[in-house]
Amino acid sequence: MKRSSLFVMQLLFTLLVCAFMLVPVLLSLMAGLTRNYFQGVSSGLTFDWLIQVWQAYSPTVWLSIQLAVACAVCVCVIGVPAAYALVRMNNRFSRAFEELMVLPVAMPGLASALALLLTYGQFGGFRSSWLFILVGHVLFTLPFLVRPVMAVMQRQHLPTLEEAAASLGAGPIKRFFSVVVPNCRAGILAGVLMVVTLSLGEFNLTWMLHTPMTKTLPVGLADSYASARLEVASAYTLIFLLMIVPLLIALQAISARLSRGESR
Amino acid sequence: MTGTTIRLQGCRKAFADGTVAVHDLNLTIEPGETLAILGPSGCGKTTTLRLIAGLESPNAGQIFFDDHDVTRLPIEKRDVGMVFQNYALFPNLDVAGNIVYGLKIRGLSPAERNKRCAELLELVGLQEHGKRSIHELSGGQRQRVALARALAPRPRVLLLDEPLAALDAQLRERLRSELDELLRGLGITSVFVTHDQGEAMALGDRILVMEKGRVAQLATPREIYQQPANAFVASFVGNLNAFPVVERTAQGLRVSGGELPWTGSNLPSTVYCRPEHLRVMAGESHLRGRLVGQFFQGAQSRLLVDVGGAQPLLVDSADNVIHTPGALIGLAVAPQVLFTLNS
């Protein structure tokens, strides 16, 4: 097959851009597996750094997962009814509230964290527990669930479906769980995907809110970058990627399947 | 299923913007009766149905199912079955899931639910489709599932909002007769809203014609067609020819284009007749005019005859003779088919 020189040029350009973006990532990953980064790969490959990171920092990994799951649950419990209420109200106040909800995303995380510290910092037990960080994460990630859920709710002719359920004898709470929630699955899942990802990687807020006893993975990363060997920091990044990439792929696949089912 | 009497007493519904959708409506729907609510869009027919359903509550007046005052009950406590205009089937459930939804809420056991579901699938002729997804169904099948879902919990009253409007013409005709058979077989009190006079005539035991939130006429289809209460009803149900009367003559009434036979003692200002009651006559005739249009409609032809009035007369002729355009046409009319209207 004969291809034009234009095609070859375009392909070359694309590959160059890809390389520009991917090579640093790959180099960093390789650094985590290299015995001595300054001598290069010739010094040999090893899992020692990974094991060392795991021994030192595994609590941060578990805490991050715990936070992300708890955050997703909280955001669902608050966000789905909130989205429903906002769609149902659809007036000046609901739109103003929607804007207000996005504020913690627009504001620098440090500022929201400072506000939380000023308000709740004096409650020692709460301040030093991981729940303090959870509050910050919920505030920050809430709009990322509410927005897609609202979008799906507006598409679904929910008022008529609810009237149909009511005509069959379903009261308001039954209608919410048997009609509203199942018909927003795709939106809820897309939101949860976003929330889990953001919570796992959140640094700004978390760095201000954490205590030495409540370090998350990104905070631990910053620590290791500042104080440990380059190989250790790189191995740490590798662990983070190993954790988050399969999760992202799995969640993407589920949401793709769900949205296919709906568009049939 | 025995029929329930539905009674509306002085029901009035105004919306937040001040428009009154329904003015002081008094209406009694007999047990087992099928009532068609007919009218142009915005006449209050859907609001009336929603008042009966409990999806709207009246600003004044009361609604009774038999002797039970249901005015303050929400729809989920009224025990009504409802078929929505676009069916509103639950897309997250399959056909059987939709049908048993109401049974689950009433707490029936899985065995009872399956039995009732099978009965209904058979009733609407969808035995093989229980496991189908809603997305896989055609328009007609969706309509049947919506009907089966509404009937499954054995409601006291069946309400249908434009049940056939979303279907194409041929399917509409077939489902109309199926629906008619079904409603008669069940003997359930049912109310349906339509803007299609043919549908109202075919399905309704009585027709409630509404105009601007008020009752224009409540009568059987035959009465509505033959003795319309006013000009609005007459023009909305079927086509109409109007003859402004010029003067009284020895044999009848002089109108533009000729003379009509009239046996009444009164002198009306306008008399009316239906297009199918005007006959094309070769010889002696009551009216004469020029043919300005001819439309072949299969079983009959619609002729437009200009007799010098404001609008050409509509004539439905069964003989299908092709007339030359502009030909002089003689028309005859029997005195008993002419009628007058209160404006």
C-alpha cells in the first residue's frame, strides 16, 4: 500500500508528541526498578525499592483506599438526593446553589482547607482523625458526582416515570429507589469513577489537613520526594499507578457498558 | 372487576400563572362506562384526567369514587390504572418487570406475581415477550405493555391519556378495536383523553366535548354527531356546511345558491347539514353551484361546490363520478337532516 508523504509526516508528528509525554513517565517508572539510577540500567534491575516503599509507606496506601471508598459512599448518599432535588426545583435558588457547590473546586484547595481548620481545628479528636480529611474530600468531589447525575436525570423524563410508578401505588421513597436511582445508574457510576480518582490523587487539601498519623498516598509521595532517594520516590509512583490504572480501566468498562445499554 | 362510579362535583383547577384549566366541572361517569374526553389542545381535557387520577388536586370541588371522597388522596392511594401518552415504561426493567411493578408494591408473592403476569401477557398477546427489554419493542407492543402494567393490580378505574396518539395510522386503527374489545370485556370504568374525534366515537360510550375548560356537550357519539349542542361541537366533530338564511319562502328557506326544504315553523338565521347528506342530482335540485374541487378518497369523493356563499359547500359523494372542473352541479337535501345550532 502506497501512502502519501503527508501521512508519514502526520504519523511522525503524532509519535513525537506521544513520546514527549510518555518518555518522562516511563523514565520515572524505570527509575523505580533500577538498582542505581545515576549509573543507569546497566547497574541492574531490582524490586528492592518497591519492597522498601511498601514497608515504609503501606499505611498511606490503605488510608488512601479507605478515604476514596468512604468519600464515594458519602458523596453518593449526599449527592444523588441533592441532584434529584436540584433537578426537581429548577429555579433561581437551585441554580445559585449549584454554583455554590462548585466553589470548593474553583478555590485553591489550601484555602478550603484553611477554612476547615479555622472552623473545626479546635475539636482535637476530630482534627486528628482521618474523618477530618474525608470532610475535605467530600466537599471537593461533591460537584463531580452531582453534575453527571443531574445531566442523566434531565435526559430521562423522570417526572413521567415517577407519575407512572405513583399510579401503580408507589409512594415517594419507593419511587426514588425503584425508579430514580436505577435510571441514573450511568450518571452515578460516572460520578463515582471521578470521585474515587480525585480522592486518591488529591494533594492540596489533604496536605493541609493531614497529621503525621493520617498521611495519604499523595502526601507520602511528597514526603518521599523531599527526603528519600530518587529511586524510592519513583518506586512509590509505580505503586500509585499500579493501583489506580486497573481501577480506572475497570470503572471505564462498566460505565461504557451501562451507557451502551441505555442508548439501545 | 366491577365498575366504580366516578363523580366530580364543582371541580375547578387554576394554574400558578392564573390560567383556569377547568371551570366548575360537574360530571358523573357510570360504572363500567368508557368516557372519551374530546377537545382541541388546551381545552382542559388532560387536566380533567389528571384531576381524576390524583396527579393534580382541584382548587375547589370534590371527587368521589363511588361514595368515597378521594379529593385529598394522592394518585398512589387512589387505586387507578393509568396509561400515559408516551407509555412511560420503566427502561431499567424488562416487559415482565414492568407488569409486576405494581404487584410487588402491593406485596404479592413471587408465585402470585408470575401467575398474574402470565395472564396479562396473554391478554395483550405478548406471551413470548416477557423477558424482552423495553428498547426492543415496537410502538404497538409498548402500548400493550403499558396497558398490561396498568391493569395488572386490578385497578378500580382505568385512565388513558392519548393512548393511541403515538402510533402510525394503520396500527392505530387495529389497536383501537383491540382496546375497545378489551375495555368491554373487563367492564372497568375507564376514561380516556383524545383529540381524535374518530377515536372518541369508536371507543367512547359517551363523549365529553370540552371547550376552554368547560363542558361543551356530554352525550353519546350518535347524539354528538346528529344533535350537536352548539357550533363548536358541530364543527369539531365532523365537517359542517352552514347556510345563512336570506328569507322564508312558500316551500322553505332561500339561501345562497337555491332554496332549502324546511318544515319547521320557526325562521332560523342559519341552518346546517353534514357533507354526506348533500346528494348530487342530475335533474331537479335544491341548490346549484360550480364544482371548484374534487378529491378522490377511496370509498367516496369529496366535492367542493361554490354556490356563492362565504365558503364552498363540502359534499361527500359515494358514486365516484368524475365531474369536469367548473361543471354545474345540482344538489338535493332531505329536510330532516337540516339542523340549527345555538351559537
